[in-house]
Amino acid sequence: MTDLTDREILVIDDSPAVGIFLREFLLKLGFQKVHCCENGKIGLEAFNELIDSGKVPIVFLDYNMPDMNALSVLTQMLNVRPDVKVIIETARERSEESIKEVIAQGAYQYLSKPIRLENVKEIMKTLTAEENYKDVSPDDDVIQRVEFLITTSTRTSLTRIAQYMGKTKEEMLPIIQKLESDKKIIKLKDIKEIACPDCGLVKISQIFHCPSCKGSNFKQEKLIEHYECSNVSSANSYVDDICPKCRKKIKVLGSDYRVMDNYYLCNDCSEKFPELSTDFLCLRCNNRFEIERAKWETSPAYGRFS
Ligand SMILES: [Zn+2]
Ligand SMILES: [Zn+2]
Ligand SMILES: [Zn+2]
């Protein structure tokens, strides 16, 4: 039985209170090596240092950080270690949809704020179970393994199950049908998944980058455009409503300046853009590809019988 308590844990959160809180919880659960980082930049440096010394940390990452967008941090980590487990801390009022989005972007789980001990415990328990599951010997009961795969997630496709088990979809079908007739699982609608164009794996993660330099070091910003001198820069740069370029005061919203919400600002090349570009990363062969090159796999999905 693998015990995860000696694994390094990285907490990246700009609130020291949250950092202390999480460390307390994790210590209670037996985790000794908890490192707190106050922003994305420091967090990434600590992450890279750990990776360089051969350790893969479990990461707790705040969704809203001042210096870098969580997607940027997540993407940069996945680029280094596609198998890293990143748990995103999000405010409870975030919609179901946006949480699903974060998970689709390669995060392992989300943790809603205010953080509760039971939730941290639950996540660490699942993580430990999954790590141990990987060590299960191949002659263990195949039916049991398939049941575990299906019932521990909301829905799992036949393609994914077959790939995980290292078998063909046809070989998996009798096992799936047995679980179905035993009322352990139910068949859901077909799902279409993006697969790696080289190896066909559907376990891939979405990688976000700047459309101009392809870097992943970006943050989300509110920008202001001053019409008169055509300066566009972060709202914070207009100190006391003075335009940082022409030094004139901005006066009337809509007639001499406009606010551009939710823009991204690249920390590497200073490009400003309303939407991120994306690539996909295969978690088996590390192949990075664009959507146009993706292979699509359609297969039925299965979920827990409830
Ligand atoms: Zn691949
Ligand atoms: Zn850039
Ligand atoms: Zn100006």
C-alpha cells in the first residue's frame, strides 16, 4: 500500500490565511512536507525545483491570483509533468460549468472555498486509492477493476476504459455488459473525445498559451484604452485616472476611454488578447497538437448505477 504522506505538497495561494489553514489540515492528515507559496511565479519556481530534485509534488492552486492566471500556472506545470495532480481552489459560488472547465483543462480536482477539512481528506483519500490502484497486479479481477474505473468518475467512455485496461473495445464489451446486467453501471449517451493523432490516446489535457509568442505565462487583466493617444494598458496603470502614455486625465467612459474586461496579458511578450489559444497534450507520448490535427473517438459512455 503506497502511503502519500511523505509526498511534497505545494500550496499556491496569495492569502497567507488559506496557506496556514491548508497546512494545518494536511499536517492533521499526516502530510509533513507542505510548502506555501504566495504567488504563481514563486509557486512555479518551487515546483520546478522539486521536479529537478526528482520529486513530483501534489499541488493546491488558487484559481484567482494577482500575478498569474491559474490556467497559466496549470499549463506550465502540465508542460513539465503531464501527470502532476493539481487541485484547484475555487470560490463556492463558481458555476458547475466553470468548475467542469477547470477539470477539463487538466486539473485533478477542485476544492471549494471556504476550505473544509472533510473535503481535503476526501481528495487525499481518493488520490491515495488511485495511486494504489496503479500498483494492482494484472491478474487481479478484471471486472472489479473496470467497475472501479467507471464508478469513481461521473462518466467514462468505452474508449477510455479499453485504453486504461490495455485491451480493445470489443474485448471490454462482455465485461461491461455483465456489470450493466448486474446493475452496477448504466449506459449513457455516446461521447466524442479528442484523441492524440499519433497514438490515439484519449487521456489528454488542454494547454493554454499566448496567441503571439505561444508562451504560457499570462494573467487576466482589466484593460483601459485611451482613445486620444490609443494607449491600451492595465487599469492599474491609470493611477488617479492619469493615462500612463500621454499623462492626460481620462474623463468620460465610452467617449474618451473604454474598459476591456477579462483580457489576458502575456508576461513574456506583453501581447494583450481577449482569448487564449489552445493546444492539446497527450499524457502518454507528450505529443503537443492543435485541434485541427486531433483525432476524434466516439464511443458509448458508462456511469455508476444510482
Ligand atoms: Zn499520444
Ligand atoms: Zn506572448
Ligand atoms: Zn492617453
